[in-house]
Amino acid sequence: MGKSSVLNALTGQSTAIVSPEAGTTTDPVEKPMELLPLGPVVFIDTAGVDDEGALGAQRIARTMQVLQRTELAIVVIEAGQKKGPVPFFEKDLLDRLGALKIPTIVVCNKTDLGRPAAEQISLASERNLPFCAVSADTKEGMDELRSAIVRSVPEDFLTARSVVADLVGPNGVAVLVVPIDKEAPKGRLIVPQVQAIRDLLDNDAIAVVAKDSQLRRTLEMMKEKPAIVVTDSQAFRKVAADTPDDVPMTGFSILFARLKGDLVEMVRGAMEIANLKPGDKVMIAESCTHHPITDDIGTVKLPRWIKEYVRGKVEFELWRGHDFPADLKKYRLIIHCGACMWNRRELLTRISLAQEAGIPITNYGLAIAFTQGIFERALRPFPAAYQVFEQGRK
């Protein structure tokens, strides 16, 4: 096929190992780069879907797992193949991508050795997909492939979604409450806090940053009330107590439920906490793999608050990184992290998988707000989500 060769030609670097032997690529290989005019992108070179044997099946499974976070797929086939019907695995892969609504480009490589067959071209034309004939060795067609990539990216890839600035407006003020605890990276802020600050500055809003112990003093010094107070979820109770009731308040994690996923669906999931019973199994899903410390939010604090709310023993199972179980039906609820390091596609895919299995899904901030009695207040800035809460409460 020459997938790795095409990737190397696109990036202009020896990103992936190439070999004439089939099956050279075993695990997904990621290459971040700037692709003008799109900006930063990540190319993922996967194993082929025609791999054979026991290990081949595992490699194919890894490839299919990558589809959960793929925003644009490039399917590489080989020019000059023997005449005959197109292999089933190529049709099957394109059909899967279509079912997942992933924009796809069909690339026919090795045109220096032969021209694409009519059956290969029809793979794309029958599905209304772009088709590019290229040679990774001679670089023929690579400019056309880059242009096809730019034309095919999803619209929301080019249009940045707002973290919080749309709730504030130009020249409005947002107070960001940033506790400095043991899990805060030394000398740095965590990603949601940084992205919130940048979003406010990019949209001509004003960011005021304070620790939770300084919030009351910060609000007293302000001549005008802020448009919103945003807090780390673990400080919900204190921040709610120190913030006047007529000042909107929410959490970074709730903002990321909206930014990365589906806030309304995750609000419904959080409300299912009220229906948990002792003995139920809950999945905790974290996108990042990190070394947990004392009072880690995902493995210690959140399970403790859930058990206190349920007033009984609830079983928790932790999944980290891109690993996600195929069978979700054993869980009564899925509680996901904010997915701040992921693209939106992967979290939306997980929400979709949970919906298909009939399992409610929510995220850390919403679950914490619910168990801490801050749920109603934390949802007020979001009319659609608040309406779901009101309907559920009735």
C-alpha cells in the first residue's frame, strides 16, 4: 500500500519506517506538524486492515480504535494491483468511515509503477469521495493531496469553539479560580485554565485569576460584578459560598463538557447519579495517563463523593488513555474526565458508543457539582442544559 511512504512524503520527514514488506507498521505512529493553512495537525500512521494472523487481528483492532479520534481519514491503496474485484477490506473500511461520518480521501499510491484501475477509482466515485493518484517516491500528486486535505477538513476544525468568552463578551470580566494543589503541575497551570485565559484574551475579554482563598477579596475589590466566575471543580463548595448568587458561576470541567463533548447529554448522565444503588459498577475514564497522588480526583475524591451520595458501596473501574472497553453494558454510569488533551471527535465517539449501549455518560465537573449540591447553580449559564435539569427535576 505504501501508507508510511505517503506519510513521509506529506510531512517531508522520515516519520514512519518504510519497507517493501507488508505489515511493517504495527502500532499507530503519530506525527504532529504544521500543515498550512490549517495550522497544527497530527498524522497517525496505522497498521493495514489487511493484516493477517493473531497479531494481525490485534493490529487491525488498534487501527479501528484510532478511528474514534480521526477527523479526516486518508485511505491508501496501491496502483497497479492485479485486475479483479477490489479487496473486501478496502470497501469495508470505507463503509465504516462513512458510517462514522468521517471525511475521507482515497489515495492511490505508486503511480510510478502503474495507473489506478477503474475499479479503484470507483471506490471513491461511488461514495462521492475525493480521489488522488500519487507517487510517494517521485512526489507526483502530493501537492494535489495537500489541497484535497485542506478542502476536506471538517468546518469546525477551522472555526475555533469558544471556551468561555462567549459567556463574557468584549470588555467583560471573568474571574478564574485556580487552586494550587498537589496535582497542579509545578510552575504551570493545567490546560483548561490556560485555554480559558487565551480564549478570553483572543476575544477582547478580561481574565482575573485568583486562588480559591483569594476569591472573596478579589470580588470585594472589583467596582463592577464579573460576567462569570469559573472554578476548578474541587473547590465548588467554597467558591459557591464566596460568590454572590446574582453572579453566574460554573466550573472549568463543565465548560469542557460543552467544548469537547455534548453538555446536554452529559447533564442527563449526571442526573443518573440519583438513581445509583449500592453494588452498581461505574466506569471512570481518563484521557491522560498520569501518576496518581494522594487524594487524586479520579481514583480517590470522586469515588468517595459518589459513595457518600449513594450511601453505599459502589464499584469503580478505571480506564485510561485511548483504551475503551467494547462492552459497556456492565456499567451503570460512565464518568469521563474533561478530555482537555483530546480533539472533540474522540469524546463525541465515546458519547455515541455509550448512547448505543444505553449507558448514561457524564464528566468529572458535572458529577462533582451534582454530588456537592452545586448542580443547579453551575448550569445556570447554559440555558439548554439548565432546561434539561429543570425538566428532570420536575
